[in-house]
Amino acid sequence: MKKLLATLCVTALFYAPNSYSLTYDSSILNTKNFRNTTCDIKVNGDIVIDQDKVTITERNADIIILTDKGSASVNGQTLALTSEEQSYVKDYVDGIKSAVPQAIELAAKAIAITNTALTEVFTGLLGEDSQLPKMINKKLSDLQNLLEEQVYQKPNSYTFNQAFFGSDGELKGELEQSLNSAVEEITATAMGEFMMLLGKSMMSGEGSAKDFQTRMENLGDNIESQITEQSKALEDDANRLCDTLQKVDDTESNLQKINGLNRLDFLKLTQKSA
């Protein structure tokens, strides 16, 4: 049962943010339960988005600065660009600056939806006196705060740090550790409360171990149903973000043709359809 419960907690915590396979922070991993158009996103390097420029630190340690005026520099060396190349730079910067707030808003909504759904499901199963919904609320709030502290670590800018979020759709940093810790604590608390509920039910004659097992097996379906219903409102937002990022990825392909930017490989996006 412990393995089942851990699986349910992981699925629930990660279901909403990944309903659309927006996996730049992918945490949260490859549950593609919506059958709309989705996109997989892989990011290589770090990026800081300021009001007038984007600074990308590539895996190869190149530091690329692109401005909303159309200028570009690599490792402190300004590139000589044609008018057409400057327009590509402007489009890229505009696209990145548009996509990041969309992604942050979508993640915040997904966390809120997950929080609401889990609270309703576990409160219904364990009762109003259960400590589990309160723990879930705190853990998800802490996760949201951790995310915001990272993204907004510099005033008037957004930061995506690969060491924090990970790369290639796999978390390998502080966020992964926080997620794992949250799942472990939620699972331990849930196990304790479920065992108490089972014991009370059997002692009162209101249920058997088989009845309890059935309720546990239905728990995953209940969580999925709750989150799926509440997540429908995010579908348009997710598709708009995929469209924005597709344009950014296309523009990056144009930038790679420019002498000096041919090693730029920050974003890779793959569209998927059911």
C-alpha cells in the first residue's frame, strides 16, 4: 500500500503542471492526460530576462546578450548585424519576454489547482480533522514560494537557472530535492492517517480491509477527475504558450545562421498532437 500511496501523491502533485507536457521544469513528469496539442520544451543553459535585454549563458560558457534594440554580443564582443539580422534579434527578445510571464502564470495556476483538488479529495476521504490537507497546502505553498524566489531573485527581471531547474526535461537541483522531500512527508503522514482510518473502520464494523483497499484504488481516479475538471481552464493558456515558444524556437533557428551566434542552442521545442 505504501508504494501505491507514494505513486498517488507523486501523480497528484505533478499532474496539473504537466497536463500539457510543458517540461522546461519538467519535474513533474510526462503525464499527458490531455489530448490537445502539447509541446515538449528543453532548455540548455541559464537565462536572465531584463526589461531591455536577454542574457543567455550557454552550456559551453558562452555569454550571449541580445537587446530589444536588435544588438547582440558574445562574450563581450559586439556583433555586426544586418537590418534583417537585427529584426531576428528583436523578435527573439520579444518572444522570450512574452513567454516567460505566460509560463510563470500557468505554473502558478497549476499549483493552485493541484492544491484545491488534493485538499478536496483527501478531506472527503479522511474528514475535516485530517492534518493531511493542511500539510499539502503548506508544501505546495512552499514550492510556489521557492519557485518565485528563484525566478524573481533579481529586481525587475526573470531568472532561469539550469542548476536549480535542471535541463533536458529532468530536474537535477534544489527544486527536485524539495519535491522529493514534500512527497516523502505527505506519504508518511497519509500512511499514518489511512492506517488509523482503517483501524477505526474495522473496529466499528463499518468496513473491512477489502473495502479500504477499494477506496485506495479509487483514490487515484478521484484525484485525476478533480484535477482534470479544474485544469480545463488552463488548456487555452497552455496552447498559447506553446504557440509563443514555437515562434521563439523558429526565430532561434534564424539566429543560428548569423556568424557568431551559430552555437546558440538555448531552446528546443517539439509540438505533439494526439
